Amino acid sequence: MADLATTQPRSWRRLRRLGETCLWLLIVGLAVVAAVNLAARLRLVVVPVAIALLFATFLAPPVRWLKDHGWRDGLAAVTVLGAALLAFGGLGVLLVPPVVDQFADLDIGISGGIDRVQQWLADSPLPLSSDEVADAIDRAQAQLSDSFGTLANEVVSGAAIALEVVAGLLLTIVVLFFLLKDGARMWEWTAGLAPAHRRADVAEMGERAWTALGAFVRGQTLVALFDSVLIGLALVIIGVPLVLPLAVLTFFGAYVPVVGATLTAMLAVLVALVSNGLAAAVAVLAAILVVQQIEGNVFHPVVVGRAVHAHPVVILLAVPAGGVLAGIIGALLAAPIVAVGTAVLGYLRERADDSQRVHVQRPRASARAP
């Protein structure tokens, strides 16, 4: 009876702690859902600010260097931002016209590749009829269209989407300028809103989040260059046409970690199947797999793995979750959010461990005291 009396309160305390944990998880989940819905409604503000933060990770180091050498904050920010805009404009002038000219051929190549795959499956020994293959491809295309349905519906209203793009671009440039000019003071003001005994923790979490975000964006850019350059070289060697638009699609697709570069590079397989035949398509597929293995097992862990202390499965789940919640923008921002989240959670875990060690050491110190 005594044992039952002593174990029952302990089990009750465990059950109460479990209930409190579930309640906090429910509250956090509701807060996340509310934040996502609010961000979706305010996408004309949230998206430009998010893009400005991503670009600021590239441009902040040269601005800081100019400030350290005596330049005024505004002059340093204007100089670096103007140089970046000129560089992007020049790159666009060089790349956009040839890419646009070849995109029509790329669409024909992709459509022809899908038709060739459909015919190959129908003629293969597999028990599939032409109608079944066509229905399966139509369902896949319908699901893909549904996945990006929000964007497609917005694009239909051409004038509205053009106005949103222009407004978002201008807002991004303005926010980026002030981040480069007054970013440190803006963060000091934000951290100052926290209670006095938490300001040091908020400042440290912000510093770690910024460092992780910058490391991730710069590392992912190197990964995108790695994928697009090597896959583009493979296409040149094999003799596949439309190398430039395929390389550009691979570069931008690589900003969606784990799956982006692979999915966009698979378009090259369809183009090779139509223009060069089955052997060239198999060679392109083999080249893509080799590049992805090198990137995923060697290059990506060294360049990006230090910034995102999360298992690739977490990224793999976060990307489609972001796509479901916020479309293409959500898929692009999912990995940076995971990078920032892991940095903040890592600091909170360190603080909890330090606090636990202090509580464990205190009784021993009091016991040794005379």
C-alpha cells in the first residue's frame, strides 16, 4: 500500500506534465497556423521583406566593409545596392533574350518528350493501354496544375499581377536599402522591445539566425551554380540542344533544396529523348544522377550543412509543406525558415542545458559547504 501511495502521485505528475506539453504544442501549432494565414493575406508585404532579407545576406558584408573604411551609412548602402542592380540588369540583358527565344523550343521539346514517353509505355511489355497511359499522364498534369493553382489563377489577371510585381519589386528595393543602411539599428530597436532580462538572449538568437540565413543563402547559391554548370556541361558534351534555358531552369530550381534541381534537370531528359533519342536521354539521366550524388553527398553537406543543422528529411518535408501553404514562394522560403529555426532552437537548447547544469550543481555545492 505504501508503494502504491508513493507511485501514484509520481505517475499523476508525469501525466500532468504530458498534458501541459500537449497544451503548449497545441498553442504553438495554432499560433503557427495563424501566422501563416496572416502572412498569406499580407503577401504583398511579407514576400518583399523576405526577399529583401535574402538579398541582404549577400550585400551586407560589402556594405559593412565600406562602413569600416569611413563611408557614411547611406552612401555605402546606395553604392552597393546600385552596383548590385547594375550587375543584375547587365546579366538580364545578356541572358534573358536568348533564353526567351529558346523557351518556345523548350516547350515543344517537353511536350514531344511526354508524347514519346506515352508512346513508349503503350508499346512496352507492361500491361498498359494507350488510354490508360494517357489518363495517367493527364492526372499527373492535373495534380501539378492544382499544386500551382494559386499562382496560375493570379497570373490570369494579367494587369493585377503586373501591378503586384512592380509594387513588390519597388518595395523590395526600398526595404533592402534600409536593411543595408540601418539594419543593425533596426535590430537593436527590435531586441529592445523584449524585457530587460531577455534582451541578451533575443540579441544572441537574432545574431545566430542572421548568420545561419546568410550561410544558407550563400551556400545554396554555390550549390545552384554547381548543379547548373555541371549539368550544362553534360548537355553540351552529349549534344542536347537548348542548353542555356535548361541550365537556367536548373539554377533556379536548385534553390528548392533536395528536389528542385533534380526535377528541373529532368526536363533535359525529355528534351534529349525528342531531339537525340533514347540513348542520349539515358546518358543525360545518368549524368544528372551522378551530379546529384556528388552534390548531395559531398558538396552540399560541406557548403550548406554547416548552416542548416537539420536532417535532409526535415528539409524534404518542409519544402512541400511550404508549397501547400504558400505555393511556389512557400516552397522557396521553407528551407531558409528551417535554417533560422534550427539556429534559434539550438540556442534555446543550449540555454536549457546550461540552466539544468546549474540546478544540478547547486545542491552539491551546498552539501560541501561547512
